[in-house]
Amino acid sequence: MQLTILKIGGNVLDQPAALHDALDYFAALPGAAVLVHGGGKKASQVLRELGHEPVMIDGRRITDAATLEIVTMVYAGLLNKDLVAQLQRRGCNAIGLSGADGNSVLATKRPVKTIDYGFAGDVQAVNAVLLAGLLDLGLRPVLCPITHDQRGQLLNTNADTIAKATATALATHGYQVSLRYCFELPGVLRDLHDPASVIPELNPSLYADALADGSIGGGMIPKLDNAFAAVAAGVSEVIIGDLAAHRAGRGTRCRADG
């Protein structure tokens, strides 16, 4: 069975017009589908309103106890339920989930190395049986970046990684999975200053060559590492691009060698 997993980040969540278009696109996808969303700027806004200054290192949020309470309220509450309501408006029967709901995403607290990220979670398992059951009922799960450790502790987890882990779990559950990362660029670019320089297709060998010659670097590396981890685990394809690229069947396709 064909399954599409669409991950949207802050560049979509923070722009009403872009979010409107992305939800239209998701609601119209044929077959089974799962939406994974990040946090956007709303959590930082609420943190400041409540007297806490957000702390970010290399684009990753430092999640102390107070921050965890607030991001849980924003991600698993306001954002997740607003997305579900907007999808219901479009005739898409969505159901919003945190990682604790139905034990859908299990994580462990990230160990402290050079940086203490606080209550940040690293995904350990996705409940494919639960998600497949919801999909069989005609529901479309909407997963937020809040997970749990099965010992009562909620954790703030990277949404790109949740999307990858969800894709790999459902690929081993009989689905032919297309994982689509929707962000602000039309694809993986050879030249960050030239939006026309999209690399149409990558496999692990080409990716290794691009890393070696420096044509791919920076913030694109974690996203591509997730993409190729998913491909290696049985996901049919991973497509990276903006909404226009996804609509047009373009972007950068990541596939296995051969």
C-alpha cells in the first residue's frame, strides 16, 4: 500500500499562506498519509511572553524544565490541534498525536556530551501497529515533536528525525513509503545562491562524493543523513523541496544505489 509522509517545518508553520497551501496539498494526497510538524516560532514567542528567553545552539533548542512545559503546550496543544482542525475543515479526517499518545513515539533523553540539550529526546521506536491501525480506519495521523520515555518523562524531539523514524517503521510494516521534507528551498542545491541549481537525484554514492567535494554542507547534512538512513531502512524514496517542487513532482529525490 502506498503511504506518503509529509514533514513541514517552521518556514511553513510561520507563514499563514504557505501553511494554507501545504494543508491543501496534504489533504489532497491520494492514499494513506501522515503529517509530521515542527515547532516554528510560536514556542519562542510564548516563552518570551512568559518571561523565559529561548536558547538555541546550532539551530537546536535547549530544553530546560520550564521550556519543556511551554513547548509541550504549544507543540502538542495549540499547533497540533490547530493543524488537525484546519485539516478537518478540508474534509481530511486527521487525528493529532504526541509521542505519548498510544505510545506512538518512544524516545530517550539525549546524553550530555559537549552540549547539554536538557530534555531533548532521541527517537528509539515508533508504534507502527498503532499508526497502521489508524490509517486502516481512514484517519491521517498528525505527529508533533513531543515524545516520551515510558517512565513519565516528556521530551522535545527533532521533527525531521520523527519523520524518518515513522517512515522506516511503516516501511517495515508493509507500506511503500514516500517521505517528503517540505522546506524553503526547491531542493538540495549545488550553489546555495542559485535556486536553479537543484540536484534532481542523489544516491548514497553521489551524496558521499558531494560531501567530499564540499558541494553539500551546513544545515543540509542532517536532513540528508536522515533521508539516506530512511532509504537504507527500506523507504522507497525521500523527496526534499519546497511546496511548489512537491506539487510539480520535482525537488531532490534520494534513493538507494543502483
